[in-house]
Amino acid sequence: MAHALAVVITICAPAPAQALPDDFVFLRDLDPSIQQDIRYAGVNNFVGRKLTGYDSAECVVKRSVGQALAKVQQELRAQNLSLKMLDCYRPARASRDMVAWAQDGFETPAQKRYNPSFNKADLFRLGYIAERSGHSTGAAVDLTLVDLRAPASAPFDPAKTYGSCIAPEAQRAPEASVDMGTGYDCSDAKAWTASRAISAAQRRWRDLLVTAMRKQGFANYSKEWWHFSMPGVGSKAYDFPIRR
């Protein structure tokens, strides 16, 4: 009987968290109030499937990056806002997976939503995808803002036909976040942070996000309103998978 009970306890016990290298941390352990929607761990992304290495939908970052994000979150909470993480550390194998996808010569209508103005083979030439990503250093993140007072939006439905990432918000795939003028991972000039093709309200949201992140040492990538990095934190690319 005792042996059987021990077996049950062993089976039911949760697996231990992944041991992370070189001062990487799970952001949830530093600030569980920061929302997470890690897109490459599921199907709601431009590839349309989970990327290699994303075995868990968890935000992993260098500790100093996580601590800075927690400070941003503290400031935003006073405004009834929250950060929502869309991508954090990215295993190098996932970047290679993106490269293979971009070169496979095949593009579905769902994938086309993310690059409505050109073919995916042009994503490298135009600087939207790189063979080596700063995300793999643990010093870069993709994120957006959530209005904590807003009603919940409809969930993403992979079987539904949505408008392109530059369409009006009501036609785009639901983001469950404020309207930044485009969807996440939108490869279009409208997604450039300083684009003038957006409304005054959308401009205010972008400016608020950039300002809050800049106060804590983050720099924005001009072609992606959602992408921020922390200079000087690290340059080494890692390739460990994300597991929790």
C-alpha cells in the first residue's frame, strides 16, 4: 500500500521548473501581474504553428531585463494599464525555423495577413526577419499594452477569416490589448513606430508605451512598435528550449 501511494504521489507531483542558464529568469517569477501571450508557442502567429524551441508559453529574459519590466509595470498599474508580453527570449533554433518558413515558397491567406503588401520571401530584404535575432540574447522583448478597464475581447479563432494586420481593429484578429494601429508582427510601414498613417488615439498609445519603456533603459526598433531591447545586457545568442 505504501509503495502504491508513493507511485501516485510521484505521478501527480508537478515537474520542477527548468533550470535556466546565465542569469536568465522566468518573468512570471519576478512579476506575475505582467500578462503573457507568447505567440510563437501556439498557432496565433505569422507562421501559423508553434515554432521549434517554444515548448512552453513562458516569457524568459535576462534578470536585469525582467527587473526593468517590473518597474515599467509598476508605473503602468497606476494608470489601470498592464504590459502584455508577446515574445521574450527566442531560442536560436526558432529563428532558424523562421528562416526555413520564409524560404519554403508557400504562403497561406492566414499568413498573408501579416505581410499584406509583399511576399514573405521579401521579409529578409526589408529587415523584418533576421537569421540572428536579438531575442536570443534574452535582452529583447515584444510587448503591448492592456487597458485593465476594458471589456474582454473575443478569443482568437484559428478557423475564422480575419482582415489583414493593417485593417481597422474590428476586422483584425483580436489582440486583447489596446489598439496600436496594426496587429502584432505586422510587416508593413503602418507598423513603424513613427508612422503617420494611424489615428491620434493610436499615436498616444504608442507614445505612452515608448515613453514608459525608455524610462527604464529600453530602446525601440523603429520598424516595429512592439519591439524593445536593452542595450549592453548581452550579445551572446542562446539556443536552449523554453520549458516550465
